[in-house]
Amino acid sequence: MTSSTLFDVEAALKRDGAPEALAAAVDTAFRELTTESFARFEQQVLRRVFDLLLSNDPREKLGSLAAMDALIESPSGAQEVSMPYGLIPK
């Protein structure tokens, strides 16, 4: 996986079929990166998705929700993923 992967993820969030493309990128990263690299990648992706959720632009909010829905079945580097910004109460 190249260093442009995060750029590819951001581009995927802005086009049709974006949620599926994002899930595919995460699946590929899970297979190709080391555990530590994947954890960093996953954290960056989730941070971007939650930043979109907090946006004032309704399209970005909807894109964020679609991305989260697509990522539910994707592999994760953690058993329990903590949500940034305290959005999900424990």
C-alpha cells in the first residue's frame, strides 16, 4: 500500500460508491500493512469520518454515516474501537 492511500480514502468519500470504496481500501490495508501501520491507518480513517460527521455540511454528515455503515463489517486493528470526540458514551 502506498503513502497515497489516505488521499485515496478521502477521494473515495467524495464520489458515488464511496462507502464501498472506503471499505475496500480498509480491507486491503488490513491485508497488506503491518498491525502497527494498519492501526495508524485505521485511526486516520476514523478521525476523518468523524470529522465529516461534525461538519456543518449536510452532505458530509450523510457521507460520514454511509462510511460508518460500510465500515461496520470491515476488519479492525482493535477488539474495541474507541470513538473520537466522545461521541459514543460507554
